[in-house]
Amino acid sequence: MRAAEEVAGTLTQPRRARVPGLAPQLNRPHAAIHLGEYLQMGEIQDLFERVPADPYVSAGFRHKSIMRVHVSDGQIHRATHGPLFQPKEYNPIHGDIVRHYEEIDERLGTLLEPAIHIFAGCARLSGEHEVLVQTQRITASSGDDGHTGFPVVEGWHQDNISVLGLFLVNRVNVAGGISMLAGDRRGEKLVFAQTLAVGDLLLVDDTALWHNTTPIARIDPTKPAYRDIVIMTWPSCRETVTV
């Protein structure tokens, strides 16, 4: 794979966003920012141990909780909790399913506020915009060998949103998990391929790029292995939202 810097010039202009009048939200199709030194990463990592198993992944390698927030006047306010919904056109695995998840732990949500502020600021969101925040752990405990995990189960895709943020919280005893962005749905026009470091935030214009992540593999088969990430999106994927 070529480095992202070598292929960044191949990007075409972003397509019109799905939410009229608010595009583009980002000044560029993608950007990576390191935030680790500005958050209490140790406590955040500890609290990820409480993220519950995802009831919609029977193989058991995914854990997930969610919350929705508004960012207004420098403050973050939780919105009404509700299920997650995506059209099958964008999520062939879990699309058209109303998925109910537990709400993110209050303390964990508070600790994530600096990352949410950065996401909302870069996306130029105001208090009227509702942001979906997902905490997600992928364990390397599936696959034919029992030592593989799948951060993305649908392959190259977009999420029927305008702006995506991926904040890497932890990587423990795993190889792989390369975050990839491309200018086409097959991943042939690769523009970014990088193993995010703990504390990295990757911002993506979901109307311009497709994204994917390679599977993770357990390094030491005798020890726990997982990859923890926070996913932030706008719009917030409510069942009643049409974009």
C-alpha cells in the first residue's frame, strides 16, 4: 500500500452532502489529529471494560454502547436515548433493523467530551445538530481460528451520514486493524491506509469517501486481545431521521 501522502492528490472534489444546505462539513475529505495527551486515556480505557456485548453480533466479538449529544455554547448535553437505525442500502448486514443498545456510562461519556468537542468543531456543528457517539470494542475471538476480530463486517461502505469521526482508544495484543479510506466503493482509489495510534482521531467526509478497516489478529494466543474505538457521526442515525 502506498502512503496516504503519496495518493492524497488523487482525490476528486467531494460530492454534495446528503443533508441539504450544510455541505461540505469538513474543510478537507479527511484528516487525522492526535488527542491522546488531552484526555484521561487510562481511565477511558478502564471504563471500556464495562461496554456490553453487542446483541446483534452472534459471534460475540463486538461490544457496543451509544449516546446522542448536542454541543452548544461550549457544553455537551445528552439527548434522548433511542435505538440505532441505518438503511440496508448502506449497511447490508444490520440495515433496516432497529437496534437497541445500552446508553454509554455517564462517567465515560464525560471523559469523552474533549474528543466530542473537537469532532463538532471540525464539522462546524452547532447546538441544533445531534451527534451519535458509539463506544465499540472488537475482540480477536472469532474467525475460523478463534483468534480474529472484524472491526467492519460490511466491507467498504459509507454510513448514510455527512461526517464521521473515529477515535482510537486502545489496541491490546492485536495486529492489523488498518483504517482505510478510498474514493470509490471498491477501495481501488485508496487515499489513506494507516494503523491509528491510541489517541488518534480520524475525521472523514462520508459523502466523499468510503471507509473500511482490516481484521485484527491475536498476537499472543494466551492473552486477551481487543481494539477499542469511539465512533462519532452526524447525523445521528435515529430511526425517524431521513437523510
